[in-house]
Amino acid sequence: MPKTILQLKMLDSRSLLRYTIITLPIITLLILTSVTLADGNQFLFHLKDLKDPGSLAVKLQDTRAVISQYIAAQLSAETQQLLDEYDGISNVSPELQKALISDLNQLLQAGPLYDAESFTDIKLSEPTQEILAQNPQNREALIRLNRFLLTDAYPYELPSPIKKQKPDDLTEIERCRENLRRIQLALENHRAEADAEPRWLSELSPQYLAEKELLCPADTTVGVPGVLTEGTSDPTLPCSYLYQFRPEQKTGQEFLLKIEGDMLPIVRCQHHLLNLSVSGKIYRNGPQRRIYNNTTVNAISIQTNSSSELPEEVRKQIEDQPLKGGNNQVNRTVLQIKPSDDPQAKLKEQFGEAFLESSEGKALLQQITKVSSEELASLLGKPMPDMVLTDLSGKPVKLEALRGKFVLVNLFSIDATVCGPKLKQLERLLANYDATQLQAVGISTDDSAKAIETFKEKHQLSMPIWVDKNDQMQTLLNRDASEPQTELITLLLNRDLVVKDMFIESDPEVLSQKVKQAIESEK
């Protein structure tokens, strides 16, 4: 009997050893898996993470933004329904907040979120670019990348994984939002009775609005003129908010309203980057700069054989809305005018008789009729001359070496402030094209290769930049080489190096669309 018991004990020990050997790898695997899931899950969103759910909902409703089209299309049908029902100004319902968090977390875990075309208007942060460059494949890395991408797309609405938000900021923003809600109600009541917009926000008080509701809680100056609204201060009451439809801006804003629609801001808060739109929706600025920035200007580009901007006096009126720290952007609405068209009739058809009779409309019509296209027209449809330029190391280069692909020739000066950002944006928009299809080159009118190299590094340009030391391009364009170049001039050449189109100060998005159409037309 004792012998039997001893054998059983020995058997139990051997079994236990085998069990331990077998199960230890399984336990280790489970622990590692748990850690990996935990590492990924730490980047998921929680309800408390919504910095500004109202602004996020409004932006997801607004399909003018490419990124919002992309994100909204991936939301569930239930969430999209809740979004459609949101009025854009009231507090976001708990149901919509929960639905947004749930769907955003699904996006974080669904695989690679990055799409170059959808994120074309989004300036990616350095951490995002670093992770993207690593081409992550595992779950944790992809969730982390997706979280950074969403934060870059909606920085005022969703928190950064590496920055802590302050509760006091959120409380202050909500108080400012409440002021804007009351201002919107006052505007509606004023419109109902006067059938017009007020000249100043102070006209809403005391009948429709309390004086204190014109003061942002973050404005420590209590509405002292010139602090937030230099040169545009309300003449009657202390006011922290910039009123877009004040008398000297009214005509220009009504013109923009026809182009941009009722998302155009009517009241703005610089402290919190909050905008109250004409339609009564509240949203934050950026980073879709062409849509949500502090001062978004829609100028007209008239396309005959060249392009012309909105008249200087009109553009200056709109651009000079002096919100301190603002980041003005100019968008261009392209209006096609053929040589056979009547410019006056075309403007009337596009913008209405009232605009045509305004001082801005008359100035624009006058400018259109002054546009001389003879020099530009002489280049269209003709091959580029066989000119010799130099690269930044001093070696000779020729456009002929690029024959067989479409070429964007960008003539610029490093002293023109618009050129660097435009070239960088253009590169981002064209990043998906194969090098055998398209090549963009820069041709600088400057002499210093070192200065050009510094310019190239500053704006992170990858396109080759050549130097036109003998002003051959200026001569070709019939321009005075002694005059400083202030604009970006772009020639689109086809595969035979024939000038297919020409642009002066064109919006990079317009350029990218022209390139796309040109390449597709030859397939």
C-alpha cells in the first residue's frame, strides 16, 4: 500500500511538470496579448475626451471639407441619422455623443485610416508623420496612428494623446458658446422685426440681448475696443466679439454669402476660435484652412487665357479683418469666361444684378475688361523653347530631359511670401502621381543658390529647383526682369513639352484638378 501511494505521488509530480511545461507558453501568450490590447486600447476615445462635441458634429455635417466627407461616410447609419438631426447650436445629446465615440473607436481599430487625398488639407503633426513613415502594421501601432490622424483633423474637438486638456478651458468655452447662442436668438428676433441684419451687435441690446452677453469670459479687458477687434470695435457698447456684417464689411460679406453659403461666420470669438454662422451653427476654426480659418476669403479667379483676382480694393477689405493672431486664407472661385462671352452678362448670371451694380462688382468688371491675354495666348499650344538652366549645384539642366511625362513648371521668387506655401501644398496634392507620369519643377528668378536651398529646406520641398540666371523664362513671358516677381506662375506642359495651360497665382487645388484632367484625357 505505501508503495502504491508513492507511485501515485510520483505520477502526480510528472503530470504536474508536463502541465506546467505545456501551459506556461499559453499563459505567457495570453499575458503578451493582454499587454498588446491594453497598449492599443489606451488610445481609444472616452466620452470625457470630447473637447467640443458640438463643433465636431457640425464639421461632420459639413461635406465641404474633404476629410469630413471621408470620416462621415464611415459612420454607422444610426450615427449619421443623429448627426442629421443635430441643429448645430444646442448641446449635443448624450445619444449622439455616445454614438460618435463608439464609431470613432471603430475607426481607430478598423485598420489604416490614412488616405492622402482625404487628408490633403490637413497639416499632419510631427508625431503623426513619424508614425506614418514607419508604415505600421500591428494593431497597437495602427490604433496609435489613427488616433493622431483624427486629432490632427479635429484638433479643437478631439484631444491629443500626448497633451492634457484643462477642465477650466472647457468650462470657459461652454460659457462663450452660451453667449453665442443668445446672440443668435437675438439676431433671429431682430431679423423678424426689422427684416435686416443689425449694423452692430450693440443694436441688439437691451431689447434682444443683455450687455454682459457681448463679453467673452476669457476677455480680461472686458470688451475694451482694439484688443480683439482693432479698427472694428462696436461704437456703442464694450464687445468681445467680431461682427462680420458691420457697415464697412456688409457688401463684401453679402457677396461672400452667395459664394460660401450659410456656413459663413457672422460672429467670431478670437479667444476660443469659435464661429457663429449665418445659419446659426457654432464651430471651431481649422485645420481645414480653406473652410474654417479665422478669415476665409473667397476671391474670384477669372479664367480666359489667364487669370485675374478679385479687385485689390475688395480683396483688401475682406482680408484686412484685423483679428489679432488671425491666419488669413484666400480661396478662389473659378469663373470661366470664354473670349466670346459678355463679361458683364456672365457676372450678372453668376452673382446677380445687385452685386454687378455695387462698387465691388463694377471694379471687378473693369478689371476683367483690362485683362490682356495676348502674351499668354501666344504660348498656349506651342512647345517650350530649348533653354538651358542650372541646378543648385551649378550643373546645366534642360526641360528636354523630362520629355515623355507631364511637367508643371513653377516660376517663382523666394521673396514672394505666397510661393513657398503654395508649392508645398501643390506637392502634397500631387504626391500620389507616379514619377513616370508627372514631374513638378521649380524655376527661381533668384541668383543665390544658397538662398534658394534655404528656401527649399524651409518649405520642405522635394521637387528639383533650377536657376534661371539669364532671365530666359521672364523673356519668354514678356516680363520685365528688373521688376520683382510677386506671384507664382505655373505652366502645364504635356508629354511633348507643349504648353497646355498657364496659371498665375492659382489655387493649388485648381492646379491639381487641371493636372488630373490633363492626364486622364490622354489615357
